[in-house]
Amino acid sequence: MREMDIATQNNANQKGKDMTLTKSTLTGRCRCGQVRFEISAPPLLTAACHCAGCQSMSSSAFSLTAMIPGDAFRVTQGDPVIGGLHGPQQHHYFCPNCMTWMFTRIDGFDAFVNVRPTLLENNQWSTPFIETMTSNKLPWVQTPAHHRYDEFPSIDDLQHLMVEFAAAHD
Ligand SMILES: [Zn+2]
Ligand SMILES: [Zn+2]
């Protein structure tokens, strides 16, 4: 009985923690602080991407993404500029001063903005739920992602993943 109480309490604490982290307004900024943004709804999914483009733009082993509902993402200061591959389908936004890669918009997926969660003031929750393009992963890299894709998940997969992600953070 006592053990059950503790288990229940731990579970409640864990749930409470997730809710606080993902359901409050989140604020973020680039390296120099000229561009700032806020997020007013919970992320729909988090991911690490090992593709060559993400490796180039992050100058690192992989990029981190939080998929945010488009109408819940707002630039509150500064004028981000296009960088990386200049379209045609993907639009990567950078700070014009410090050149931090901040977020990405994809044509045809206007309901989402892919934000780099490392830039959030509170970024401790941003564990990647999935990882993509593992076919291009550096051999020493390991992430705690729950799902792995050699390439990218299909739209169907994405829908299922978002349901699962929401349930895990509810
Ligand atoms: Zn900057
Ligand atoms: Zn990528």
C-alpha cells in the first residue's frame, strides 16, 4: 500500500513536471539576443536529425527540433533572415547578427514551425522523442529517442508519433 502511494506520487510528480515544462509559455533567443521568440502551446513532437544538411547548419553531429503549432510561435524581437539552403521548400531562419540557426518553416506544412529547442531559456525538457536520417548518423552518436528512422517518418507516422508524444507529456 505504502509502495503504491509512493509510486502514484512519483507518477503524479513526473506528470506535473512535464505539464509545467511544456504547457507554459516558453521564451528563447539567439546567441547574441537580437532575435527573441516565444512559444505559447506545447510542442507537438521533438526530434534529432542526423541529415547532412542539419550537420552542416548546426556545425555539429545532429540538429534538435521541437515542432510547434504555427499560430503558437511568435518572433517578439528582431528580424530573422533566411540562411542555409535558400529554399525552395524549406526556409531556415537565422539571426542577422550572430547567425544562430533559430527555426525552420516548410512549404506545405504551414501548421508547424520547427524551432531549435536548445535556444529556449528552459530547454531541459527537450529530449528528442524521435531521431531521423540515422543512415547518416555519426557512428559514436547515441540519443535516447524512442523511435528511429533511417530516413524521415511518413505523414502517417508523424500523426501517430504526435499522438504518442502528447500522451507521454499529458
Ligand atoms: Zn543573434
Ligand atoms: Zn536534418
